[in-house]
Amino acid sequence: MTQNKPKLLIIEDDPGLQKQLKWSLDAYDVAVAGDREAALAQIRRHEPAVVTMDLGLPPDPDGSTEGLATLQQILALAPDTRVIVLTGNQDHSNAVKAIGLGAYDFHQKPVDPEVLNLVIQRAFFLHNLQQENRRMQQNQADSPLSGVISRDPGMLKVCRNIEKVAPTSASVMLLGESGTGKEVLARAVHQLSPRSKERFMAINCAAIPENLLESELFGYEKGAFTGAAKQTKGKVELAHGGTFFLDEVGDLPMALQAKLLRFLQERVIERIGGHEEIPVDVRIVCATHQKLKELCAQGRFREDLYYRLSEIVVTIPPLRTREGDSALLAHHFKNKFCAQESRAALHFSPDAIAAIEAYQWPGNVREMENVIKRAVIMADGNTIVADDLGLPGEGAVEEPINLRQVRDEAEYKAIVKALARVDGSIVKASEVLGISRPTLYDLMGRHGIKTG
């Protein structure tokens, strides 16, 4: 039966406490060690994801030197291991030292089995999240969608839609807030298309002054205006045979909207100062954070151009609605910037993860990337704490990960809502909930819910 249980290592020199911990943690395949040598042997043999350890190990059972040395060696052998330090009330300073050396958390003695179980569950969850992130990076390394790190159903559906539409010739419009990864998906459309061996050209309509935008798009002939010393091709012409990406197309001036519409209808362009029609074969992908239909209603965007550009519309969800992706992306960027900045492996503290999960990320993935890069640079020791993130607002409250707690909260909310809908009728509420009346009475009693 133990092969399906997660491996947990308990480092404790007291045989009685070893047995007590092993008994209370029967949800895990528990290995035990009583000193540094045995602990390192178990780490090499089993590679446990999570370790609990007492700092007072022989030959210094009343101090912390041996425990801290053991901690350093464990993290040197297996940097991703989550080590939970067990410490007495008087050893708070040593617990802080252990956190500074890279321990995941500390738990005070005497041990509360229920609380320790929650801490261990959370440690396994975060370890598995980090490992899944790495597997995703390895599996997607050669994929055009490798830049998309997600396990949110909505975002995964977006990726599947990109894979479906990419091989076609349809124009694609990507809608989403700033920082959601519109250009990453635009490049994926190109890389997955038959045009992948040709150029991908991009232009940001909001970043170029209006008087220069036309020449950037369509090019100009020699002498077309002061300073036009030679014939210059525009971005649309340079993308011939490939893909042309119009970012922030909602900021395109009305005069250029008409010229772009003519190109989409006729598939020919004219350079500024030229009189020759030049056929160009490109696929158009555009993106904007604005609501183009509202701009059309306000007369700020041509409706006929909108329908030409929006043969396929893909809406990218913001990061705040992507279930579990904030923590997943945080680990991804942490690993990326640790390698880039030549830093040893870092870990997030529980309060840092709670802050990341609670924050709304108005700047989406781009903001996340900047925040984690700063945290990697500013972190002291081997742990990124909430203060390193510099996120606004009060300290976040960690969401429950214990299944029983989550289930109880969901049951309570469902029962209260059902009773409210049927004006307190037990018969009708049990029908709405799909359970029997005795079962409903039992649940109401357990959750302390009264009628009337």
C-alpha cells in the first residue's frame, strides 16, 4: 500500500517521538532517521519531497549546531526538498536561522498532529506544483505554445483554439487585457501555420506617432517627403509570405483604418509617394485590450474593418481568473530568474505564496514577471518572503487547501443558499440540493444551521 503514499522523512533522535509522529502521519510512507548520517542516507535513497526535523540532534541534542548543519547538507543534496523544522518555544531564534538557510517552515513543540498535518500537506502541494511546472517546461520546450504556462481550463481551451486556427488562412483577433500574453499567442499562430518559415513582423499601433505610422506600415518611395533619401519597404511588405501582427489595433487612426481595409480587400499596397500597386501575401493577426465593438458604436473604429479582422476571435482570460496559475507562474519565473541572475535555488515562504494567490494582478503576466524578478534579486538567504514581493495591501490570508475544510465550507454555503431560495422549507431545500430530508437535517446539525 505504501507505494502510492508520498514519501516523508522524519529526523528525530527520540524513539518515542519518532513512533508518535509516524503513527499520526499514517497518510504518508514514513522513513525515520535519528542523526545526520542516517538522515543524509535516507535523502539519497528515497529523495523525499518533504522532511520534518528536530534541530537538536546528536552529538548536540541540547543545541542546534548539528541540526542546522544537517539542514544545509540536505538542501545542498536536494534543493527542492521542503524541510519543516520542529522546535521548542525557547528556540525561536534558531528557527529563524533555519528559515534563513532555506527551511520551508517551522512548527513548535509539543506537536499538534492536526496542524502539522496541514503544514505537511501544504508543503507537498507546493513541491508538486514546482515539479509540474518543470515537467511542463520540459514537455513544451519545442512547442510554439511553450511560452504559455497554465493549467487553467479556460487558458488551456485558448491554446487548443490557437492550435485549431493556426493552420488556416483566417485572420485572427486576440482580445485581452494588457500583459496577458497576446504577442506570445500571435507568434504561436505563426509558428503553427504553413507560413512558419517566413517572417513574423510586428508593429504596435499605440507606440508609433500617427505621422510615422503610415510609412512604417506601407513604406515610402525616394523623395516622397523631406528626408526620404531612398526607397524603403514597410512592415506589411516585409512580411510577404509570412504573418503580420498588428498590436493594439484599436489605436489605429481612422485614416489608416481605411488604407488597411483596402489592403485586406485587395491584397495590394501603395508606398507613400508611389503609384504602383504591389501585391502582398500576408496573414493578419491583430490584438487589442480595448472593446472594439464599443469603439465601432462610438464611431472611432470602422465596423467593416472590424469584421475583416475578426474572422476568428480569441479572448484571453486575465491572470486573476486563471485558477492556480498565479502560483504556477510564480515558480516558473522564480526558476527562470534564478538561472538568469546566477542565484542558488530559492523557495517561496508560505506567506509569499499566500500573497501571490490573493493579489489580483491588474498587470497580469507581465506584472508577475517583473515582481518575481525583483524578488529574486532582493531576497535574503534562500527564501522569498512576502516583503520581497512588494505587493500592495495588507498581508494575505492563506486559502485553505485541506479537502475537509474546503468541502465543509462549500456544504455550508450551498445549504444556506438553498434554504434562502425556498424560504426555509426543508422539503424544497432537500429537493434543490438533491439529498434526502434526514441527510439535510444531519448536515444542518453538523454546520449549526437553524431554520426560522
